Amino acid sequence: MLDQTSPPGLPADLSDFAGHFGNVAAFPPIEPSVPEREDGQRRRFRTIWISDVHLGTKGCNAAMLIDFLDSTDSETMYLVGDIIDGWRLKKKFYWPASHNDIVWRILKRAKRGTRIVYIPGNHDEVVRPFSGMNFGDVEIRRAAFHETADGRRLMVLHGDEFDTVMLTHRWLAFVGDTAYHLMMALNGWVNSARKAFGMPYWSLSKAAKNKVKNAVEFISKYEEIVARAAGERGVDGVVCGHIHTAEHRMFTHDGRAIEYWNDGDWVEGCNALVEHFDGRMEILHWPDEIAKRAAPDSPQEADDEDHARAVA
Ligand SMILES: [Mn+2]
């Protein structure tokens, strides 16, 4: 796919990456290793945003994302960057069958009529030169504007654009690529053990992050910068990813309310942002949704109302 349409004279690493991507995106000949669930019980949304999936790394929580994709559907789906981790793939090619299954499911959705908009992030920046082009049914864009059912105009972008050098350094001082991946490996190990004992999913680095003051300050500052950028562009809000922290915050810019939404990640938090058909938006923490599904005493409706009140 990508390799056939890429312009000649690409740098070698990009050609390699495009070659790999071309293989994994070969559709429809390959069938998923985990068959798609066809139970007709999918929760339907107007819009779904997901980002920071990091396919091609061990950190990607593919099983959780496959469950999410098989449990939901939407008119539009935004892939808000860092879907494929080109940085890690260049160092070491890692691509298990479950990662193919995710690509397969996304392309299958597009075939079924979901509008798919892919906004590459910094980890899949090799796809950025293709912004403005369509690959099959997938639109690749540098950024997008989304209008909600109730007429709010939201800017959709990955968000690394606002991660300034200073902020990046503070961020890296805390996570560091190696330390981060080590932590992710440990997280997987801890959760296998917890699963074996029938305990719910738990995020190690989320717990650690919440205790580190610098990280909290970084996140807060980042949210403020992104919201201000949205305010300056005259939109009503922004949807981004990048910092792996799902959040909804309200800011004001020149007396106008600006909403900040971060759709989280599928490495640790396993979150998606959804828009209901009336324009109401909600962050779904998928491990919680799975837990709710397992507990028949907590009806979905009551919980949705609680959340609506919380975010209103
Ligand atoms: Mn990123």
C-alpha cells in the first residue's frame, strides 16, 4: 500500500518502514488471529478518538484494544497519533499477530463505512508527509476540525507540537525512554500475576505518575498550552493525545470557554474518548468498562447519567 504510492527517493529508513507498513496493511487477504466478535451488541457512538496505541512495541495493550474495537462502533473514528511506533520499530522489528489484528479491525471498520481519519503523531511521523492523502478508506491528515452534534468546533491533533523542548526535557527526565519501557514490561508482568489471582487491571506507571509532582506540573502546563492554542485559533476546544493522560478540563480564553480533551493511551490507561449522538462527550476507561460488564448489578444507564453530571 504505502510503498507503492510513496514518492521515489525516500530516505532508506522511511522506505523500510513503508515496506513493513505495506505488509501489515495488506488487506483483505490476511484474516485476524483473534476472530472479530460479531455479537451485534456494539455500543454505538457518533465519534471515537483513540491515540498512543504504540503498535510495534511490547507496551501496546493489544488485547484490551481488540476488546474495545469489538465492543464499539462509530460514524467517525479519529486515530490521534502514535498509532504505530516507528521509533521502536526502527530499532527492533516487533510485530505480533495481535498488532495485525488491530490494523485489520481498523481497515474493516473503514470498509463498513466508518469515516477513519488518521492524524500521525511524533512516533509515527514517517506517515506525516502523506498528510492530505487517502490510503484506501483512511484519510491521513496533519490535523482536523471536528464539529460535534450540538455544534461545538473542536481542533483535533496529536499534541507533540506543543511539547516544547523545555517541557520535553522535564518530561524525559521523569520517564526516559528506557525507564519507561522497563516500567511497561514490569506493568505487563504485574498484571499477568494480578489476572492469575483474579484481581482487576492496575496501572503501575499511572500510580507512579500521580505521585510525582513534576509530572503533575508538566501535564497541567501542557494542557494549559494546548487549550490556549485552541483559544487563539477561535475554536471551542481541542482533542489531543501524546502525554498518555486522559483528561477533560475547561479553560477560558478571552472570556470564552475552551474545552480540553485528551483521549489517553493504550499502553497503560487504555482510554478512548467518545461522542454520543447528542454531542455529549465522555472518556471511557476500558478496564473499568470491562469490570462493569462483568458486574450485572451496575446498569450502564445509571452510570452514564452520573458521568454526564460529572462532566457537565
Ligand atoms: Mn506522541
